[in-house]
Amino acid sequence: MVTLIPNEVTKRFGPLFSQKFLVMVDEQSGRAEILEQCRARGPIEWDAMNRKRAGGAVEGCSVEGTSMVISAKLGRHPVNFGAAAGEIGGQALEAVEVSGDEVITSWAGIAGAGVGVAACLPQAPGVIRAEYPSEEDLKIGGARTNRVRIVSPMYEKICIGIDDTDTKTEGATWVMALKCAGACTIPGVEFLNMRLIQLNPAVPTKTTNCVGSALNFAVRPDKVQALLDFVRAYVEQNTFSKDTGIAYHRGIGFSRDSPAFAEVKQEIMTVDRAEEAAREMGITFIDTNGRKGRIGALGAVLWGNRGIEAAGLYGEHL
């Protein structure tokens, strides 16, 4: 086996195009999410289609701009791998495995896709080291097949929902949420994205638009409490409202469905019902007042990773 750190990979192959590599793990559900960023959209789109076709540990891929998120299952899985045709992919994710506080992802690629996994990904920020089975796997290009194990820090995924930080005359929850994310500089915490969640506009006690905000973070396990403490303190120090709600979910996706997904967008939900639904879905409130903002905070967490439809009325699609 040949082991190289990212600087050694760059020295060997020259600087390439991967700009970020990050793996989040939910061991309880046996799932992982892999975030990659590239300098250009084309390689990301090609990789996503080929990895999905190849199967293995990949369950799904989504692309936004020059970034890709892979939904994966933990463990080692057989792949359909070879030159791109039919049911075969030119690039594959063979395994996602946890080792202590590290994650090992195993990759295979042929021809240009081999350059991607052997030379490009291993030099991305976020990689600790790359392990090549043999020197042959370091010969890239042409019709060769390359394999590599990429080792990176293990992160968890945290979704935090915030609502009711404004009044009829002051504030905007989405503005505070984004400022909060920008102010968070805790080592081991990576801000992923923010989403605005349209809640039921018929709620009589809303301010104006009835919109909650979700913040998604990748977090090293030993930094989870520090993140939650920071967000709670920031929001409660800067809110204009006495009804602010803050909730969070730790993990990748939910293990079950719930009527609450529709209720927060279609019905007049009570705080008691929001708290009941939160218990059912493994969502925890961390605000200190237990007021009506918990309803929107729950909705933000429920919809915080469900795509662009989160921003629409229930049933709306682009």
C-alpha cells in the first residue's frame, strides 16, 4: 500500500480541481452524506451520474452548481464498474466505513474517471490521507483502472430550526439565522447551507410571511454541544420577540414519516402538538421559553433537508 497526504498528491500530479471533501455519518441509521465541491460543474455532473449507475454504497446523488451530495449507506457493497455503458459506471463508491473518529471511503475509476478518484479527490481540502493498494493505482489516465481509499474526519449532521425572532415592526428571522451561521467560527463546525421554510400563511398569529429558517451544519461529534450552545445564545441575545423557538435534529434524515410535515404547512398547529411531533421525530427544543415559536422551529427542522419545495406552499413544485 502507498499512503500520501494531500500535499504529496498535489506534488505528484499537479494541482487539480477538487475544492472540498467532507463526510457526515449517522451510525444509528447506517447512512452517510458525502459533500464534494469542484471548480466546474461538468465533472460533478458526470461523476454523479456514473456513481449512481455503478451502485455500490451510493443510494442517490444531488447536484447544485459545482457541488454534489451523495447519499450513501455504510459498509462495503458490490458495484457495477467498468467503461460507461448500460448498467455499468466508469466511477464507483465501493465502501463507506467508520474507523474511530475517521471515515474511509473506497473509490474506483477507469480512464479519466480514474484521474478523478486517484489524483483529484485525494488533494481536496478535508482529506487526511489517501491509501492506494499499489503503485499501479498511481498511474493515471488512458484505459487504466485506479482504486484508492480516502480517509477524512468523521462529521455528524445537525439541522437547527429557528422561528419567531421578529415582530410586526422589527427583524427578519432569515436574516438573523444567516448572521448566526456567519458568526459561528467553532473549529470542527462547517456551515453547509440555509433554507427558508414556508409555513401555513393562514396562521392568525404570524408576523407577515410565516417563514421559518433552517441551518444545516457538519459537526465533529465532540463539538455538537458547543454549536448548540452558540446558536441558542446568539439567537436569544439578538431576537426581537418573546416567542422565539429553536429546535434541532442530530442525524441524516428521519427514520419515519409524520403527519406533522403537512400540518406545519396546512393547519393551525398548537405548541402542544409541535412538542408531541418533535418527540416522535427525535427533534429537541433548546429555546428557554416554550412559546409559539416552537411550531415554526419544528417545521424548519422537518423541512430543512427536503429540497426547494420547503420554500413553497404545501404541494407547490417548480
